[in-house]
Amino acid sequence: MTIHQRLNFFIKTRQHTEKICKPLKTEDYVVQTVVDVSPPKWHLGHTTWFFEEFVLKTHLNNYQIFHHDFAFVFNSYYESVGDKVMRTNRGNLSRPSVDKIYDYRKYVNKHMQQLLDSPIDDELWKVIEIGIHHEKQHQELLLTDIKYILGHNPLFPVYDETFKELKIETQNQNWIDIKEGLYEIGHNSDSFCYDNELGRHQVYLEDFKISNRLVTNAEYLEFIEDGGYDQVLLWHAEAWDWLQQNDIASPKYWHFIDGQWMRYSLSGLQKLNLKEPLSHISYYEAFAFAQWKAMRLPTEFEWEVAQAHFDWGQAWEWTESAYLPYPKYQKAEGALGEYNGKFMVNQKVLRGKSIATPPQHSRSSYRNFFHPQLRWQFNAVRLVKS
């Protein structure tokens, strides 16, 4: 990239984050309903702190930090960088104010533009590029966190009445045949990727058939009406305990009101569209549904090999793969080594992208990962036959 392209990439990313927050009221910025959902103001501050901590403090001469408390408030999980506010307490941060955080963003933006106005070496650009894509990850989290915050308000407020979520897939269901053999897996170009997409390696796959479309709301409603949530033999033991402890009996954002199913979306509470793809379900539910259909979920390797044969990108797709390092995986040195590697335990891989994924932040080798019970992201199901 040229100096102008790098600067433009940075500026547009920062502007898009603030555009996501534009429909919010000041009160919306502070809410933390559950531990997994951070207040929007915290996202704004954290993505700014990343550039201050990992770029400006060490690479811009005479840089003065904006406020000495902000590193404590907006650090997330970087243990090697210093102390931090506990994740569960982010919703207690009535201060710093929303206005102060926007001032922080302007201050850091100004100094980042000063840095990017001049030539920088490739190693520094790699760190800045990680910061930009880190902010893109938080743009997606911002949107899904906002949906959770508003969707758990008993008034079901509208975020944006023009916002379109999932689109109906009009193609007939077909089963794509993938033949057994050795296949290459992992990122394979000079473009940006995260370290967990490296190194590229071979895997052997048996024959399988994968659906050309996602499971729909209508298909999942059949599962519910057949008592799927009450059939213990469909569920992992841990999943069954989760169902009972949390009284789960339908996907997140489904509400049975006055004899009909409704669904909350960012455009408000509406009648459930049975033709739309299913979303906002856990791995536990995806697995149980696949069992009920006498099918299974794809492994992440099957998904990557087959993805060129179907349209993807409306919702993250659960896979049967545990989140583990690839062969020859190399964790980054220093604090940035905490970005991915330390999370490679007790999580499942999701592939693709979602309608909340920002531009220039998706590729077929992207490995998203979440704990199996989480449902607040746009998570979906694609089935496989062995």
C-alpha cells in the first residue's frame, strides 16, 4: 500500500466504528447486560487504546498519553501489558463519559495520522494493520452487542428500521459432493490474515456431501415442535445441563407472543419469517438439530474445501472442529502473542462471515471461535451427510 492508501484505510475504519454507534442514545452506550456483551463506549475506548498502547507510545516521538487511567480502563485481556478492569465490571464505568471517549478517539486519530503521513517500515505497518483489523472485529461485536442490549430491553427498541438482517436463500436445496483426498488448508496469499490461519498444511478428507444452503427458521421450528429441546438423547451432557439451568427452549431473539412466533431484529420486533436462514443459536443447538436430522455439522476443513461451491457470508457457520493450532503454528512475540494463541482451548471454530462483518474483513481461511453455549453472534447451521 502507498502512504495515502494506508492512511485512508485507517481513517475509514475509524469512521465506520462511529457510524455504527450513530443511532444510539447516550444511555445505550453504558449498558452491559451479560459478561459477553461489552458496553458500546468500552468498544470505542478499547479500539483506541490498542493504537495508543501498541503503536503511538513506542513509535511516535514525544507522544503524550491522553489520560493515565485509560490503559487500565480499556485494556481487555493483555495480561503482559498491565492491570485492567474486570470484564464483568465494564458496565460499571459511568466515567469516563461518552464525550470524553470520543475526545480520546480524536486525539489518537490525530497522532496516528501524523505517524501515517510519513513512510514507516513494514514491521510497524503489520502492527497497525492488526490494529485496523482488530477494530473491524470490534465493529462486528459492537453491532451484535447493541442488538443484545436493545433486544433485552422489554420495549424492544428499534436500532435502525431500515437495517436488513438475513436474506432468504431462493435456491433449492442440493447436496454438493466432495470426493475423498488430500486437500490444502490455511491462508495462501500475501494478503492480511491472523496467525491462527497459518501455516498451510494438508488434510485427508473422506467423501462427504454438504448442503448448498443454510438451515431455515421453518426447518428449526419443526425441530422445536417435535420436542427437540426435550429429547435428552440429542444433546451433549454439558448441553443438556445448559438447557435446564438457563431454561432454553428456542433460539435467541425468538418470542412466542399471542400464539405466534416473533423475532427481534435490529429493525425491531417482527413476525418470524420462516423462509429466512436460522441464526443466533449455540453450537449445542446446532449439534442437537443435526442429530435430529440424522446428519452432522461440517468440520472446519470440510467447510474450507467446499466453500467455493456455495454462497456464504450471511452468518457464521458452526463447525464440528475444536479451536486448535495448525501444524507449525507460530505465536507472535510479546503482548500481541496473546491475541489468538492463548484461546485455543474449549472453543469451537466457526467459518465464513456474517452480515455484521465489515468490508475487507473476510476470507475463506478465516477462523472465528466461540464457546459452544454462545448465541449472541449471527451464528447459523449448514448440514453435512457422510
